[in-house]
Amino acid sequence: MIKHKGNKFYVEVFNPEHTWKYQGRVIDLPKTESKAFITHLKIPSKHFYIKRQGYPINMELLEALHNARIPYIIIPEKGKTGFRCYLSPLTNYLHGEIISEPLTEKQKVIPLRELNEINVEEEKIKGLLYD
């Protein structure tokens, strides 16, 4: 189940420590009239789906973003090689491969090579995500 408070989105999880996990938020893209959804900061060792070479996103969240007419997804990544930021049209994820692993909700994934790397400062992204 997905819920949102303002422009922040959460997914329900069944974990004794917490019941709602922060997924990210919607922002206005500078110098455009478009919006984008920024996922929470991805750590490759925790979040990268090796089998399909990408970062999965909850299917229900993708549908909520589609219904809200959010055209882009931004995925920030912080790993051993530093900070990177990727951009994808939402439609690419909507047409992505469905995956379902034990103890996770249904998600869709597209290979990282199909995303565009964008140049955004890490501190700016953190400021947008966690203000």
C-alpha cells in the first residue's frame, strides 16, 4: 500500500521497526514546468538488483506517479565509486520487467544502462529529499 503526505511517498512494510518506508518525493524540475519523483538514496550493495542490472521501483508507486502525471524519475546513488544521479522517463519504468522476490512487493526494473546519468550535486539532492 502506498500513501503520501504532501509531496512525500511511503510504502507500507511489515517490519517490527517501522510500518511505512520513505520512498522519495516529487519536486519541480528547475527551468521547466515538469515534475520528477526522486527516489530515496540508493546504496548499490543494498538496493541494486543484480539479476536485471537496475534499481527496482514498487509497481503501486509507479501507478500513483503515473496517475499524478509525474513524467520523470530521478534515482540518486551513493556507492564505493562516489555519488551518481540517474534520470528516466516514468514510461520506461511502466514498461519495465516485473520482478517479485520473497518478502518484497511487486516491482518493476529497467537496466541501469537505459537510464541517463545527470550532473546534480549530492548535497542538493539530499536537501531536496530530506528537508
